[in-house]
Amino acid sequence: MITITTASAMREYSRAAKSEGKKIGFVPTMGFLHEGHLSLVSMARKECETVVLSIFVNPIQFGPKEDLSRYPRDMERDERLCREAGVDAIFAPLAGDMYPEGFQTTVSVGEISTPLCGASRPGHFDGVATVVLKLFNIVEPDAGFFGQKDFQQLLVIETMARDLNLSARIAGAPIVREPGGLAMSSRNVYLSAEEREIALSLNRSLSWAEEVAKTSVAEAGKIVEGVRGRLEEAGVRVDYVELRDPKNLKAVENTSGGALLALAGFVGKTRLIDNRIIGK
């Protein structure tokens, strides 16, 4: 495994691999890796001969009062995990190289980026789409792998890839959870033992809603009210709880045909997200 820090060297590496007939699977991350990230590596490993994982804490997807400066970082640990997981190359560019002086071009993906986290974090998905497009242009992968915990992010990237005719296939992978059901996230490291117990209410509330939707078609209001109440009772400061169409994130009235139940909330100072497809 090698670690590459410049765009020119990364592009040279990718083109050399392709000249040998190898497909490149790409896993973009912000580092501080966990089993969710490694599940994407495993998926890429099965489908492609060469696996590239990027580690870049993208400054333009953070708001002015968000956790850019304290976002967890541990490059030595990440390199070890990548080596053990079978990553062939880490791409770890510097912020100044990704966004040099005078940088002024961004990507906006429109309607699908506006609800849910887009409403709570204005400009966030412009930052995500911009960095993913830049990384794809540098790495030139055959496929990119993303987790479904960030469900809206996955749809934003799929939409961008379709609209801008990117050649890479976009693949989504199921949420990986800790033993208690908490969705794996690099930000879980912020949680104290007491806060971690509170955070378990996110998955529990989704499970409650899933059971309700299994028995009959549930109205959106009933689901949202029930989930919000359970979260608040547990001590979560709710950002949003919404029922949406999983194809386009438009609001839906009930769980008929399957609906995306998406939520976000603060446990202490840590913002967590989770989701589940519910209904039948």
C-alpha cells in the first residue's frame, strides 16, 4: 500500500493501473475510519482489482459553527486499517492543493440537496458535491462506494453523476451498526458513556416506526410524532424527523410502498443522523 498526497501522482497511479486492465474502486472518506468505511473497502475489493481510499477533511462542507477544527483525525491508525483491509492506495491531499488561492468553482445539485440535512446545513451539499467531483476527476475510478447512513448524500452524488455524465458507477452500501444499534460514525468518538446510551434511542425509534409500519399503512404525522417524542424523552435535541420518498426525497403522506424515515439530532454537542426504509 502507498500513500499519495498530490493530484498529479494520484492520476498517474490510476492511469498506470488502468493501463494494466485493472478496474479502480474508490472510497472517499474524511478519515478516522471505522467498520462502516471498511465495509465499503470490502465491497470495492470484491468488484475491482485496485482499491483507492481518500482521506480528506473537506473544509467547504462545514458551516462556520461546525466541528471542522476538532473533527477527529488519526492518519497513522487509518493507514494501518487500510493496509489490513487491502487498500492499494490512500489519497491524502492537502487542503491548499484541493482549494488553491483563487478557487471559485462549486457544484450545486439543486432540489434533492435542499430538504433534511440540506435545510439544516446550508451549503453543505454544495461542498460535498464539489469535493466528490474533484476527487473523481483526480482518481478516475470505475466505481465509487458510499454508505447509506448518509442517504441524502448518496442521492446527491448519484444525481450529480447522472446529470454530469460521470463514467463512474455509484454504489451504495448498507448502514453498519455498533452492537447496540448505533450507526457507525467518526463523530461517535465525541460521545461520553452517558451520551452513547442516549444515542441508542435513534435506532430504537427507527425500530419502533418500522414495527408500526409493518402492521398497517402509517400516516406520516403519526410516525414523525412518535419518533420525535421518543427521541426527546431520551434526551436528544431533535433537528428533524421526516418521512420522504427514498427515490427523490419528496415529502410523503404515509408509508405505503415504502418510505424513507430520516432523522437528525444532537446528543450533547454531537450531531448524529440515521435512517431506515419503512412500510410495505
